[in-house]
Amino acid sequence: MNTRNIIIVSDGTGITAENFAHSLLAQFDINIKDHRVPFIDSVDKAHIAVQKIKDIAANSTNRPIVFTTLVNSEINAVVHACDAGYFIDLFTIFVSPLEAELGMNSNHTSNRLHHNADSVAYRNRIEAINFSLMHDDGQTNKNLDEADVILVGVSRCGKTPTSLYLAMQHGIKAANCPLIPEDFERNRLPSSLDGFRHKLFGLSIEPQRLSEIRNERRAGSKYAALENCRYEVNEAEKLMKRHGISWASSTHKSIEEIATTILQEINIPDKEHVI
Amino acid sequence: MNTRNIIIVSDGTGITAENFAHSLLAQFDINIKDHRVPFIDSVDKAHIAVQKIKDIAANSTNRPIVFTTLVNSEINAVVHACDAGYFIDLFTIFVSPLEAELGMNSNHTSNRLHHNADSVAYRNRIEAINFSLMHDDGQTNKNLDEADVILVGVSRCGKTPTSLYLAMQHGIKAANCPLIPEDFERNRLPSSLDGFRHKLFGLSIEPQRLSEIRNERRAGSKYAALENCRYEVNEAEKLMKRHGISWASSTHKSIEEIATTILQEINIPDKEHVI
């Protein structure tokens, strides 16, 4: 398959632009090689960026595709004057229509987004990450009433990465608590969850996939055996069904997809949103 | 300040589009209220999305701004036929130029991106998250040779969220290890880091900010006292300088910015990148 060099030139980290470029290019049958050229926030740095584009182009069969998100028009002009790549300006194209619709001029200020470390929203995200870490795997019940959501499910079904993603991307305080054989024998939810039924969301997984994942950790154990995985998943789903807990399967769903599903299902109060 | 309703209509999670829309709108002095309408992957769901747009519009002073990333042209047409919002198509506008440049047609396949839970890249990300969690705060030295980077710095300077972000966004195995008073007294790096000098990256922080953060955890303690924070930060920076370890300050930098700086400084082998 064709491999193309992709260059992201940004006045910030370029992470948002990179993710966006990936989703555009996912529509084509090509392999890509990524190059990110971040923090281009002065004319001097713009000239350095141009040199990088030329260096990459010199080592490519096809010209590289350069995605830019440069708010300052002078810096943008320097980069776009380079003829060593195929340029796609992800920003400018949308700014004029938005100015017309909003009835105001844009600030042309670089990098004023959720990456601002001094904003309330940013500090809330960091607090959510700390909360989710502290409440990973039912480690503590302290302040569980502060949780926006509590994920439940069998060991290794994906609760931890999903909780951390919810915290990191959405600033949501996501605790998680395993459902273990003792709960199935007692045929009830862990007592630490009493009073929090409205915050619970379940994760499940196909037994076959669970067994594979557990075998990576503890090969040949009873814990990882397919039969035991079948038993645990079945019991966990019965328990969730009985308590009216919605759940999603992580077998073929990414943490982004599970998180989005959770946000649709659970009623999470609006977070302060200052961009 | 003006508040505008923003609606993201996507055939996938809409997370990439939402981040992108935020960075565009960050150029304007407005408050926004977000609405995400994900998983619109059929004509039926497109009609449901249209109804949601109408409902939001009915409760707005100004018409909502609707950002769409719908790859399927039939679904896209249904949504864009709605006249209750101001529509910005984030996708179609770039597809034709890319088709011309790449000399091929796009797949028009929705949602084929890094969120694909069955891809190698996705499993590497999850493995990196597990690695980073297991190697948080110097918990274990096991398999430390597998780390792509090891962050060092005083307690509460931001190592944990940065490590998790590196893993989650970039699939990088990021361990972290605290520098503690005992290290300063011995005047050397923790012995567990012997042999890994080339993987080390430092984080530092202004003592004033560190003291604030520590006081949230342990108010009035010696650990949180400004004088002690000054001592620790100063000793840690001396130690890093002496060992030629690059470092960044987390005082005004977000985890995205720190992660980007680390990727520029540290030589991390290319990750398999299949989109």
C-alpha cells in the first residue's frame, strides 16, 4: 500500500489537528507516516517549520501532505509559501463563515483551547484523573458520593482504561468497582455500592476475549480459564440485569466508544465549560 | 457574554470533531453549550438527529451551530436538509481535494479511525495504559526496560497524569518515579533508574504552585510547606542538571503540552501506525 508522509504544523501541540487529519485519511487506503511540528508561534519558528517540510519532502517519493492550524496570518503565510508539500489549511477555511455567523471578528489568538493549564476546566480534569485513580478497582469508598459514575464489571473487562479516559477527556469523576465471585455467591452487589444505584454503569465482555486477556496476565490459571470466564460474565450480567443496570460490551468497542455510550445513558450534570 | 448552542453530529463518537470545533470556537469571545449527537450511522438515525437539532433550536435565542462529520453522503444529505441550524461540514470539504491529491476515491466508510478496538494500534494503547499504571510512582521496577520514557520529579509535580496521557493518546509506555528527600540527602538518583539515564525526562514546578497542590492533600503539613517545596524543587533541579536530564515545568503547561515537549526531546521508536 501507498505510504504518504503527513506533517501537522500547529501553533499549539497539534494533537487535535493530528487526530482530525487521521480521521480524514482513514477514508483512504493508504499507510501514513506522521510528523508533528508543534509550537510554531513566531515567524522565526515558521521558517524552521518550512525547512522541516523541505527535509521531509526531499526524502519522499510523493510530496508530503501538510495540515496546518496556524491562527496568526503572518505565520500562516510563511508556512504556506513553501511549495514542497500539498497544503491543507484546517483553520482559515472555517474562520470567515464563523465570523459572519457569530457577527464578530475572531481573536486570531493561538492555542486558546482546553489545553490551557490555568483554566478551571483544566484543573477539574486533573482533579477527575486523581479521583478516578484513587477510586480504581474499588480501592476506597471514601468520597464515593462525589463520583459522577461508578463502573462495575468482572475483573479485566476494561473498567480502568474507560474510567481514566472519562476523566482525562471529559473531566468526569469515574470510580470503578469489580464484581467478584464472592458477589455472585452472595448474589448481590458489593455493599459499598449501596445508595449509588443511579450512578452505576456496567461493562461486560465476551468470555472468549476475557479469557485471552486474563491469560496474558496469568497464563493457565483457573482465573483465566474459559469456563470460569463464562461463569463470571454470565453471573455479572444476571446481577446487572436484576438491578436494572445498563451495560455495554467492551469486546469490540474502544474506550472512546464506551465513554460516549456512558455519557448518553447516564445523566451527568453539566461541567463548567469555558473554552 | 453570548452563549451559543453547539451540536456535533457524527457517525462515530464525535470526540475528534468536538475537540476540533472547540479549537475553532476558542478564537471567539463566546460561551458555548455543547451537545454531542454520536453514532449517526443510518438514515433512520439521521432523522432522529434532525429532530434533536430542531428541539435544541426551539429552545435557543440564536440558531445552533451544527458541526457534522458524516462520511455517508445519504446520511449527510438528510442532516444537512435541516434548516434549524447553521451547518459546518467538517468532512466533505476536505475529501475532494484529498481524492485528487492521493489519486484515489475515498472509502466513504464511517468511523475507520484509531477508535477501532480491534486494531493492533488500539491494543498497544491499552497495553501502554496498563504499563503506565503499573509503573506509576515507582511502584515496581519490573520490566522497566520496556518503558519508552521514565518521568522523574518531586511528589505532586504532575508525573502521573502526564504518564497516563502519553499512554492513552500516544500509546507510549511511560513509567514515573518520584525524587524524594532521601535521594537529595544521598545526592543521587534512585538506584532503580541505573542504566536508564537515556530514558529519563524530568518534570519540575514552581514551589509556590507545588505548595498549593500539596496543601489540598495535606493541609498544614511540613510536606506542603512552601519552604520545604522550595528545598525539594531546588534539589531535584540540581540533581537533574548534574545528570544532564532535560526537564519541563508543569506550572503553566497542560499535560498535552508537556507530552508534546517530551516527544520532541526523547527519541521514541516509531509506533506501528495503521489508521
